[in-house]
Amino acid sequence: MGDYIGKKMIGVPIYISLRKKGLSPVIATVLLITLSIVLVGIVFMWMRGFVSEQVEKQGKPTDQVCQEVDFAVETTYDNVRKQVNLQIVNRGNVNIYGLDIKFIEEKDSSMKSFKFDARIGESSDVQLIPFVGEVKELILYPMILGSVKGKKVTKPVTCLSMGKSLKLE
């Protein structure tokens, strides 16, 4: 028992080993730095969800550009194929990149994107796939193509404030 120092506390002997050593200060420092880097990475990824990329078009924020989007829609219904055909006429000052269309049924709704190019003053046709359920209404949201500020990347932006509703009954 030369390697242990014994003490009695409340009648129970406690032995402390003299052979065991703690972590060296270098290893402890490396572990603390590694833990700090991991925690900073986790906080960065978490905070990244709160900060959105700023998307611009023609040097203006897309919120402002969306106010310049104006389009007209003409619909035809093909009874044989059970398909809706849309003709989109761009009457605004911005090219329309596509549509996000919300299909509203009696108890459910779904959203689908349709890509096309309707330049200023031009029109484009969109053929909607046959409906699975009984769609009562369509809401058409125009999409524009913007560039991410500070990067050479383009990104589609949906103009939710400019949606148009079509009743199909």
C-alpha cells in the first residue's frame, strides 16, 4: 500500500492513487480549442437559418421588383384530357420566370412549380397535368429570376403578394 494514501472519513477509508496523472496542459488546451471550434460551427449553422440571402433584380430588392410584375391569365379546359391550359401574358416591367401554382381542393391543397419564360409584353402557354382530385381553385404566384447579392448566382423568387386566383367550378 505504498502507492496509495489512505484517509478515513466517516469511518470509510478513501484511497487516492499516486500513480494516476491528469491530462497534460497541452492536451487539455487542444481539447478546449477543438470544443470551442465545434460549438462556434454549431452556432453558425443555427444562426444561418435566421439570416436570409438578399436576392436582387436590376439592383433592387426583389420585394420592390415584385410590385412591378403584372400578368393576365386566359384559361381553357380540355374535357377529353381533363387538363387546364393557361396562357400567361406578361403585362409588367419584369420578365416572368415561371409560376408557383397552388391547387386548392375541397379538403387539401398542394403547390407545384412550372418553369417557362414570359418576357415583357410576351405570352407563354402552360399545360397543367390532369387533376388527381377535384380542384376548386388555382392560385398563380409569378416567379422572377434574381441574383444573390455579392455572388454570381441566380435564384428564382416567388412573388407571393402578386398571386391571382382562378375558380374552376
